[in-house]
Amino acid sequence: MFNTLSDRLTATFKNIKGKGRLSESDINATIRDIRMALLDADVATTVVRHFTSRVRERALGAEVSRALNPGQQVVKIVNEELVEILGGQTRPLTLAKRPPTVIMLAGLQGSGKTTFAGKLARRLRDEGHFPVLVAADLQRPNAVTQLEVVAERAGVPCFAPERGNEGGAAQGAEGTASYGDPVWVAQAGVGQARVRQYDVVIVDTAGRLAVDEALMKQAADIREAIQPDEVLFVIDAMIGQAAIETALAFQQGVDFTGVVLSKLDGDARGGAALSVASVTGRPIMYSSTGEGVKDIEVFHPDRMASRILDMGDVLTLIEQAERAFDQRQSAEMARKFMDEEDFTFEDFLEQMNAIKKMGNIKALMGMMPGMSGMRDQLNSLDEREFVRVEAMVQSMTKFERTHPKAINGSRRSRIAGGSGTTVSEVNQLLERFTQAQKMMRQMRRGGGMPGMPGMGGMPGGGGAKRGKQQVKKKGKSGNPAKRAQQEQAALAKASDARERSFGNAFGAGAEEPAEDVKLPKGFEKFLGQKD
């Protein structure tokens, strides 16, 4: 969505990052490039004007002129101001103190409300809630049937007492009245949720191709009748400048509490995402990134700003991996690594299935920092290759998956025939797999990764065991006092080595550890730190 904007901003910052001092003309040129990039991305003019004035004011101030690296300080300012116009902080869903929590969806026809309803229901179900969908869109042809299909895919119930415009017939003279009463359906859905003890009700309402009086009156009547805890305005992130006009109309007519950006995986310029929160004052709460029922993300302004500036979104990547990877399987893989057991095709299948659960491979790769320079390679990535690889592994017998060296010529021919591939492709897979096994063995033995000098073995692996054995060969004193001195000296040496490596990793001097190093917010739990 933000590829063009990200590329232009990255190119702009390259011109100033290497400079030891920035003049006023340098800053003015940078601001001009940022302004043009935002306008080309369909960001609202008022938002661009406010954004660039804030960046200019801060860039000409003391925080840049006195900085050791003024170029990086300007990037930091742009990042902070981007976070601000995207909403500032992550806004979680407000749950009712006394269930059920009622969530109403509003937006234009085709914005993705029905699809998002299923995604949100599935996410809430995975978080331990018991949601129900309510089909209050009785106007669009087959909208009720679509919601039922979406509910089935999400694994949640759907309340649909009225079939609505199921046949696609022409609308009656009195609008939606000829298809049923959506206000009654919404009220009945909330009532059914209370009776059947569902703790979340998601009401899917009708839209129009454009904002009109009938649409706003129906949405306002439904809101008045069910008194929702949240009213989420679903907007197509690809509609450009029209997003602002549409959002302001719905804010005046329905007064929504949060925004959902749909179709964020599209190739449009994405100015709506950078405009709607700033113009309406309502937070963006979710983003919809695909057609799958799990293609939904909580919107984090700081992480989205990092993506736009090509800094990646590692935290979201980690969270998706935590949800996708089974803890038991991860523990078993760790045990195999420690016990120096070979990685097998059975393990490979488990890992591939977990990766597929995480979502679109290209989107996952795009979350890595600095991937803008590899966009052509990402775009050329053929995800069908993963399907072919999985087919080859599935065509192997259980014995062959755990004993790949036993796969001879006749077995390779059989695997190729069973998977619809060629013997050459099977040979390539086996060769890559053998190389992967060798790499893991080398990492365990302390040799580091092939082609990457200076990377030692991982703690706890076979290399650590060998290190202990080598220490034993040197021998320890039989004198308890002397042995204690030896152990204390070894600990001090190890601590000093850790400090030097920490300083080198974060750009500090080799003789002393780095000071005041701040890790990204949220990384502490992944590093085992409590504070």
C-alpha cells in the first residue's frame, strides 16, 4: 500500500543521513520532498500542511543543530510526527462491563464491512470470546447469505431472521422496507445474544455506493436502537481523497468511535490511512490486509510509521509467529537442536504449516527492516513454489522423511511422479535440505553460519559442550581457594567479553559498554527482561 511513499521518503533521507551538519537549505529541500511525496500519496492537503510545518519547526530547532548525527535526528522527527497523525497510540477495543459487547459496523457499500465482520469475530473467538454476527444488511443482494458464509469460515454463529434482498430484485418504492426492518433485526440479534450468553455481538449494517440521507438515517436509527459500545467505520484504503469527505459525513451522521482500514494490501497510494485519523480525531483500530479470515491486524501507529519509513515491523512479525507456532512443537525443535538431532522433513512440514498460518509470505517479508531495496525480488516471489515443495515432501514415505539419505534414484522418480514435479526439482530440494542440515550442525558446533565469519555457536549447543571439555583439559587446581580464584577470573573475563560485544553491536567503543541504549518498546519480553 505504501510502497511508493516509502521509496520516496527513503530516497529523500539518503541525501541527508551522511551529512555531519544540515543547513537551512538542506532542511527546506527535505521538507519540500516530503511534502511532494505525501501529496502524491493522496494525503489530505490540510494534513500535509500541518505535518510539514511541525517537521520544519522541529528540524530547525536545537534538537537537530546540536545532534551528533543531524540526518538521523530528522528521520526520528519525521517518524514521531507520522505516529502522531496516525493516531499517536494504539486504541484497544472497548468491552462492555456487562456482556454482551455490541459492535456496530458502518461504511459505504463495497468497503469490506461483511468480510471484516468475519475477521473480527474470528480474532475475538481466538482470544477466548463467544461472538455472534447479526445480518442487518437487508438491502444489498445476497448480503445475508454472504455473511452466513463468512460466519461459517470464521467458525462463529450468524443471526439472520430476515433474508433481505436475496433474489437481487429491484428495490421497492419505500427503500429497504420491502426487504425487512434492519432496526428490528439488530435489536433482536442483541436480545438473542443475551439469552444465549454470547459476549460479543457484531452487527453488519447496509451501505450505499455513495453517502445519502437514507443511508445515514438507517445507520443512526440502528445506533439509537442498540446503543453499541463501539461503532467502527470501515473505509476502503484505496479510495484516495474521497476518504476524507466520506469519513466526515459518517462522523456527522453516525458518530463512529473508531476506524477500520480495509484492503490495506492493495497497490493504491494509501493517503486515506495517513489522513482519516488526523481529520476526524477518531483512532484507527484495525487494518484488513487480505481475503483470508485471519488477515486482520490491530493498528499500531508507531509500527505503521516504521513500515512507511522502511524500518520494518518486527514486533508484529513476532506476535504473528507466536500465534502460529505451537509451543510444543517449538520446544521439541529446541530439544532436537540441543541434543544434536538432525532436522528432518517431518520437522520441515511442521514449520511450513506454521508459516502458512502466519499469512501472506510477501507481507511477512515486507515487515523486515530495509526490504524496500528488495521489492522487485519480493514481487517476483512465486508462493506456488511452497506448494510444490510441500507436495514433494507429502509424496515421501514416513521413512524417507526421516532418512533423506536413503532416497535413491528410483525413490526420487516416484516422489516426482506423485507430486507432479520433475526429478530435477526433487534433486534440488534434497540438495538444499542437505545444505540446511549441514548449516545447523555447524551452528551447534560453534562454527557460526556459513559465509558469515565471526558468528560463534549458539549458547547451549554442542559448541558449548566442547568449550567445557577444553576447559577441563587445561585442568583445575585441587586447592579449593585457588580453584575459586580461577572460577572468579573466568567469570570476570566472560563478563568483560559480553560488555565489549554489546558495545560493538550498538556502536559504542570497544573498550567500554554502550550507555543509555534503549531497545524498541515491547522487546523486553522477547529478551527475557522484566523491566
